[in-house]
Amino acid sequence: MGRVETSSSLTFDWAAKDRVYIWHPYTQMLSAPSAIPVERAEGVYLYTADGRRILDGISSWWVNIHGHNHPRLNRALQEQIGKLAQVIFAGFTHQPAVRLAAALVKCTPANLTRVFFSDDGSTAVEVALKMAYQYWRNREESQRKLFVALEHAYHGDTFGAMAVGGVKEFHCHFSDLFFEVRRARGVESLEEILKRESGRVVAVIVEPMVQGAGGMLIWPVEFLRRLREVTHHYSIPLIADEVFTGFGRTGKMFACEHGPIEPDLMCLSKGLTGGYLPLGATLASEEIYGSFLSEDHTRTFFHGHSFTANALSCAVALESLALFHEERRLERVAQLEQLFRERLDHFRDASIVRETRGIGALAVLELEPQKQAGYLDERSAVLGQAFLDRGVLLRPLGNVLYFLPPYVITDDEAHWVFDVIEEVLESLHVSPP
Ligand SMILES: Cc1ncc(COP(=O)(O)O)c(C=O)c1O
């Protein structure tokens, strides 16, 4: 066996070796430029090994809310690591998990009473889908095999999550293996599906208020309310996937509060740990939970992950929740919403901009599509590079350009990003078709 080159080997050019050893996510490895080597991060900035400073305009894939390298989160991690990093969570428990579960039950809709921990957003969704499916089996309604999801939905990249997802570019290679899903285009279409097939439906899954990866599509609050009314009417569990929208992104702690609505299952991740560590949580209603309680052990929820409720992640998540309240994040999000609205207004008449929209700490500029609309719009790589060249990380979803920074961004920094966007759009002379 060869010598293991660690980060302490002075001769190890780790940034160059990335190309040799690593297969990156959502990356065409044949043609993508080399990955940017990040050495450290602080607040809203990433600092690279080659001396650049880049403003993190997408909160590092939508996870970071308090900024990078936050002293309070660092301290929570250090304190916990001296006590317990990880322990099996079947038959064992620990203080950070119990405290976090109690805090989550307190701040989410009142009907959600039980917390099941997992690792990330996809597993939080996977757990919700499986809980809903087994719920009906526990009630001896095993004819229910059909899920209902929205067009343009994105719920993650594991098989169940892909099956309910509706972004064909991401998951088309796997579709032969998916379970049956009906796709609703809006509330009328959902009503039609439920009218016809409610007796076969397991659950309806939705990203409340904003569909993220499907194009940052913002829905009116009325849609959310009607969705809940219709699912209630047919007694179908509603799964709210708040992996992206949770923890303030839409201006409320959880997007369901806009309704307000109470879903039967809720999926959380990303901002749960302030974007520090991987952790997923699926919250369930007492009715769903209760259906699993039985002398018959086959009704057990046979699901778990090695790192379920990792103690470090839970400790940081607790501190993140405390910070959220103490540093008044929702107030900051409301200010950002106002600033974003004013700046977005300036783009309204630009010929290349088809539509601007925003909610909470999310600003969206949908550009006129070029040859290939959607995620594969060639412009996204060009735009992404132009922003990076100017020191901003923005990663357009095809022709949809969006800005969603950590909430601790200052007004000046946010204005500067909008200035950069203006400059880039002008300089590229992106013309309408
Ligand atoms: C709404 C939604 N659900 C689930 C996921 C999957 O989360 P993860 O990437 O942590 O698996 C994402 C990720 O972007 C998401 O936006």
C-alpha cells in the first residue's frame, strides 16, 4: 500500500488532486471547470486557496442561515464533541436529540408531535413517504399505492424522493424504476385526481409556497390553503417538504405558517443545523405515529440510518434555533425581502428578464429562455462563471437566476450583489430569442 498523503503533507497539492480523485455532484466531469478550492469561510464569504474572496449568494446550496464560522455554532460543536459525538439511536438516546425534538415540536404546526431523525433532506422525505405508506398498511388499506406530487417538484435524489420529483432533466434515467405518481398542475388538477382516485392515494407531497430546484416558483398562499382543504376533504395525508423553505427563508419560520396550514408530515433539513452539519428530521402527527403502535411487531417502522440523530448535529441545531430567536432572524428576513423587492423592480423592464419574483430572503430573476429552456439552458454556466469572476457565488437553475444569501448579509453587501447582477446581465448582452 502506498503512503497516505494527508493534508499535513506539504507536498500534497490537494486542489489539483481534486480532479484526480473526486466525482462531484451535479457536475459533468468531462467539461466542468476545476472545482474552486475553499480553504475557509467567514460570515457570507468563502476564501479560496488561491486568495480569492467569494460572496456566498446561495447559502452553500441553501443551507447556511447565520453565516459561516459563527462563534456560537462553533462553541456548541466544541462543547458537544467533548461529551458525545455519535451513538446508536435505537435503544439509546441523548440530551441534544431530546432537546432538539422538543424545540422542533414547539416551533412547528401544533398537530406535529413526533420527530424522526435522519441524515439530510432526501432521507427526511424518504422517511415521510414510507411513514405515509405504512400508515395505510397499518390501517389495513393496502390498496393505496399512489402518491400525488406537483409538476416541477423537487424532493431529493434518493429513489422515493426522485419518484415524487418532477424535474425530468435530473431523474429521467431512473424513471422506469419509480412507483406510481400522479402529477398535479394546480389545485383544480389535484381535485380532479383525488375525486377520481382518492381511494388509492397514499399522500400528497408539496414544497409549501416555493418550489425550489424546479425553478424557484412561488405559489399564492391561497393554493396552500386549498391544498389542505382538498386533502382534508378526502382524508389524505399531506406531506410538507420544508427542506428548502424551513427556517425563515420565506419570511415565516416555516412556509406552512403562511396558510397557516397543518400538514400531517413535515420534512426538515438544510437550515436545521444553520447549514453546519448534515441532519434531517421528519415530524409526524399523533394520528400517523399512533397507527404504528401495536403488539404486532410487524407494524414497527423498520427504518434507521447509522448516523440518525447525530449528537454533534443536534447540538448545533439547538444552538442555531437559539440564535435564530436571539438575533431576530425573521426581522432581518423581512428587511431583506423589502430590499430585494426594491432592487428586483429595477429589472422589470429589462428585455432579457421575463419575470422577477421574490419572497422572504429569496430574489428570483427568470430570464427569457434561449434555445433550451429549463435546467439545461446553456446560459447558466456562462452566467455562473461571470458572477464568480466578479466574486459572487450564484448558480442559476438554467434560465432562472436566484439570490438567496445567509440572513446575516448586510444591506451594502446585498446591494453590491444586485449591482453585480445588473453589470453581468448588461455585459453579456443576453438577447431575447
Ligand atoms: C425541497 C427539497 N427537498 C429535499 C431536498 C433534498 O435535500 P438533500 O440535498 O439534503 O438530500 C432538497 C434539496 O435541495 C429540496 O430543495
